[in-house]
Amino acid sequence: MSEPIKSGSKCTRCGKARVVIGTREETVNNTKVLYTESGCSDKECQDKVDHQLTQEKEKRENIKKEQEKREEQRRANSKKKVAANAARKKK
């Protein structure tokens, strides 16, 4: 088995060399873009980083959902106030 390709950067968590996990090429607006995914050479460290990133992503998604709920509630309350004001003006 060949040795993994080192990416030239160090893991921010443990300081070990990062390795290239995969690459893909994509065309964006007639320009070829090469994406390179890299990870820590220490499997346990990378698993911890992946777990932390998953938790952060879930947290951001939950915050966004809560924000959307508050916005919907604000809009509903605003419509109720407008309707109440309109009813008062008719009297």
C-alpha cells in the first residue's frame, strides 16, 4: 500500500501532518476548480474533529430553525395587530 499524500499543512488540533483524503474537479463559469479535501493523519484525532464539526453544524441548524420560528411568530403577531387596529378604526 502506498503512503498517503501529505497536504503540506498541519492539524490545528494535534499539530500532525494533514493528508489528502480526496480531490474532485468541477467547472464553474467556464473555469475549472480543483477541490482538495484533507484530514489529520491521526485517525482518532480526525474522528474527534469530525464529531466536533457535526455538533457545530447541528447547533447552527437549530439556531436557524429557532430564528425562523421567531420570525413567523413576529409576522403573525404583526398581522393580528394590524387587524385589531383596523377593527378599532371602523368603530
